[in-house]
Amino acid sequence: MENNIEKLPLQKRILTGVIIGVFYALMMAGYDYFTEASFSLFKFVLNALFFGLVMSYAFRYKVTKKKN
């Protein structure tokens, strides 16, 4: 069985990266809250940007099975 590999549009990759990055940053901020570490806006933004960029690069292709 073969796969169909499509490159996702840039707008969708950016939106996916932003959503995943903000979700990750919220989880890290929640972890800091429960470990009683101080909240840092710089750390929050850095987590969101870095993780969002990495994930948008990692998920740049859409792989589906070809229909026969």
C-alpha cells in the first residue's frame, strides 16, 4: 500500500504551530505553578515560540494512504 505525501500550506502550519506552542507553554506554566516557581512571561513566550516552531517544522507534511 502506498502513501500520498502532501505539503501543508504555510498558513495551516503556522496556525498549528501557534496552537501547539501555546498549549505546551500553558502546560509548562502549570507545572511551574504547582512546583511553586515564579511565573515568567519571557519563559512562557520562549516556550511557545520554540516548541511551536519545532512542531510546525516536524508536521509540515500530510501523509495519507492512496485510495485504490
